[in-house]
Amino acid sequence: MIYGVILNDAASLKKIGSLDEAPYKGAPKAPVLYIKPANTQVADGAVVTLPAGASAVEIGATLGLVMGRAASRLSADNALAAVEGVVLAGDLSLPHSSYYRPAIREKCFDGSLPLGALKPLGDIAKLTLVTEIDGQIVAQRAFADLIRPPAQLLADVTEFMTLARGDILLVGVSYMAPQAAAGSQVKISADGLGSLQFTIAQGAQQ
């Protein structure tokens, strides 16, 4: 299973503004998770076909922590010992502005999670992900501003659920990430982790 988390970086919280008003009525007190089921997962070099009627997709460049063993009630001090490695991930979403309702259609369409090769776990706080669309850099994302760094995120998630060996926990995507249109070539890269590349294709027209 692959799990994602929202609102886990300072830049996204600044973009979304206050969560104290309706419909949210308060900032989350624990990680807010969603799933990317098996139909979403594709490999490096994939062609991702947009759902019918969609013409663009948000490219949520992120990293996935791959679990090397089953993990429950980890502490931040020992959490990273349960991680086998990391993968580059393109967490794709159809554009949507609200987190109030589960965005199943927007986040779980076929092929919406290209994944790179497994790499050794390093110091994620020092990494910067670069997103390119058609050869142009459209975003650079540093992980030093995570609200819950990887060890704390794992501790908080495994406080209420068990992660199985092979599960992947995505550390979070940027709110209102750059968009790619049908026909675009996308590349996500980071020093020491190589690159992840995929193509966006037009789906059926409504």
C-alpha cells in the first residue's frame, strides 16, 4: 500500500492560508493521509493517460519512504531504522482547491503515481527536488521545511496504524503544484537519487 500526506510543509500551509474557518474549522492535529492504490502505480518511463475530459494534471514531486519491515508504534529516535530506502515519486492529481472532501477521482486515476528506483536513505532535509516540464524547470522543492520530518512522520503515523514491509509513505506534496498539459514530458530529479521521467497523454474527450 502507498500512503500520502497533505499539509506537511510550511510553504503549502502558507499558500492555503487559515484553516480555522469553515469548512475545516481547525488545523489537523495528526497526519492527514490518503492512499494511492495499486492502479495508480507505474514505473519510470511510463505514459500516463489523463482521465476523460481532463486536459492538465498537477505534478506533485515528492519522496517515498519504502518500509523494510513491519512497523508499529515507532519512536522518532528509531523510526528510520525501519526504512529500506527512498524512491522519487510523481504524485499526480487533477487540479482541485479543497481538501475537505476525499479527492478520490482527482488523486487515484490510473497511472497517477510514477515511481523511481529504490535508493539508499540519506539526509532528506538536505535534498532539493527539481521538476522539469518539456525541458524547463518549473519548480524546485527543498525538504528542510517539512512540518513532520521523515522520522517524526513515521512515528506519528505508526502510532495509530501498522505499516507493512514494502509499504511506501510519501512525505508530502506541495499545495497547488505545477501543472503539465497533455503531451508534456516530465522529469523529477535530485542529487544522488537520479531522475524519474514520464509522459502525459490525452485521454478520451467527453
